Amino acid sequence: MTHEAHAAHAHHHEAPARATSTWAMAVQATLHCLTGCAIGEVLGMVIGTALGWGDVPTLVLAIVLAFFFGYALTLRGVLKSGLGLRGAVRVALAADTLSIAVMELVDNGVIVLWPGAMDAQLDDLLFWGALAIALVVAFVVTTPVNKWMIGRGKGHAVVHQYHH
């Protein structure tokens, strides 16, 4: 193998360069995630509570809707860039899955552990207060996760190339 061929071969195996990751970028990515998660989470909790469902079905609905709306917001933006549906779905899954999962784990963990929150009704300040505080805690915990992912060229860094 020539020196040039060896150098080219070695370069091929190098790790990809790290992306720039700032706290502002992480906050922006987390706010984007929070928007979709909050829409789904609140809608799921309201529907489950209004229908008198138990804790588990209500939580499952809230989580499913949080993922749905989180991915939908990313899909909307990526599709506007001209990427096809299949590619846009791949981008949304790559960009948002870990962020939404962490946000939902923390958010629902706070609600489940908050005494009386799962039994609170829609007209109860505890219902809305616990939900709001749970979303704030989830935002605080998820922001460093997003910063870490963006710094490695993952997560919302994948979406940035499709923004205009």
C-alpha cells in the first residue's frame, strides 16, 4: 500500500468531527421538544382524566401523544425544507427520540411521585400545578442531554441542516 493510499485509508476511519454545541442551541432544541411533549402530555392527561381512566392508561396516552406531537413538529419543519417523507421521518426519529424519551421519563416520573397528582381532577390546581412543574423539571434535565447530543452531531444537530 502506498503512503498516500495508507493515509487516505487511515483518514476514512477517523471519528467524525464534533459539532459546535452551545447552551443556547441546547435550550432551543429542548424548547422545541418541550412544545411537542407539552401538547401531547397535557392533551393525554386531560383526556384520560376527563374520561375517568386509571393512571396507567392515562400515562400511556399522554406519552404516546407526546411522542406523536414531538415528532410531528420536527416533521413539519423538515418537510418544508423539501426532504421526502421517508427521509423526514428518519431525521425526526434520529433528532427527537432520546430527547422526548428523557423528557417523558422525567415529566411522568415527577407526576407519578407527586402525592395526589395522579388523582387530581381538571378543576384542581394540583392537576395543573404538578403538570407545569413536571414539565419545567423535565426541561431542566433534558437540556444537558440535548447539549451533549448536539456536540456529537446527533439529536437536533441533525435537524439544523434542514432549517432555512
